[in-house]
Amino acid sequence: MATIGLRDIYFFPILTDTEEDTTYDTGIRIGKAMQANVQPSFNSAELRAEDGVAATADARGVTTVTVQTDDLSKKSQSVMFGKKINSDGVLVDSEDDRPPYGALAFRSEKANGAFRYVVLYKGKFTLPESNYETKQETPAFQTPTTTGRFIRRESDRLYGNDADDDDSEIDKSIFDNWFDAPYEETPEA
């Protein structure tokens, strides 16, 4: 079903991502959601033999994610872009800034009123462009848009998950904690 809304965008910095396990820090709501564009990429190759295509192969590439919010607080920028907040409470822009890998989670309202919940497990964001404009007769809002590049996790080679809360085959309790930590499959008993 088509989606008609977007809410609750959270970023969870990765603490560790090894072949054994991936752990995340506490998430932060990065701003009021305006837009999220998720573009997976696939790279294809063709093997040519005997005057024609004999085989094809595909490989998953980077997933590019563009996020627009109403604002990015200094706390959000500190967490997402690896910036420091100095002793005066000022956000510092430094060549030493190192954006961490992290998970991105959000939900999108569907046309029937239900929600699609999405999580992407491992990506980094770049600084948003800053635009400033003088006041006009009609106000023009300037809002930040940041772009991230998402890859698979080392621990399980997963890129992400999505789930609809109106899907009768899904345990509804998973949605209660979607924004507390990145969703992980419930271990079988």
C-alpha cells in the first residue's frame, strides 16, 4: 500500500560491528521528519561469449539515503557527524570530526492509516548544506538535508528491515521498541 507520511527519524551510533556482534549506543531523534529517500544500488556485469551474453551477475552496492528534517539540533549534529560541543555549549566544526557509523530508523504512514517501520543498520551521514536567505514578502523556510551511505553490517551481512504494523503475520510487540534500539530478530525459543 502507498505511503502518505513520515515520522520519527532516529539515529543510533554503532559502538561495535564485528563478525560476532553489532552493538549500538542510545538513539537520538534527529529532527521532525520531512522526507526520507532510500535508494539502493545494484551493480551488474555481463559475461560475453560465443557472440552473445552467456551470463550475468549482480552485486549490491551502497544504499544512498537522503533525509530532510525541520532542523538538526546541536546534539543531533554532535551524534550524527562526530562534532564536539565545547565548554561554552557551542557546536564546533573541526577537521578532526569523524562521523560514526549508525543505524537509521523511521516510520511512514500508509494510506490505510497503518505504519511501515524501517531500519537501515549501518551508514554514515555527511554534513548538510547550509542555506540562508533574506526575508521576502512570502517567507521561505530553509531546512537541512543530509545524505548518508549505508552498507551491510559485519555481524550478519544485513542491510536493514521493514515491517508493516497491519501485517497479521508480525508480532505487534516489535513496534513498541522500534525507536528504543534498532530492531533485531527475536531469537527462537
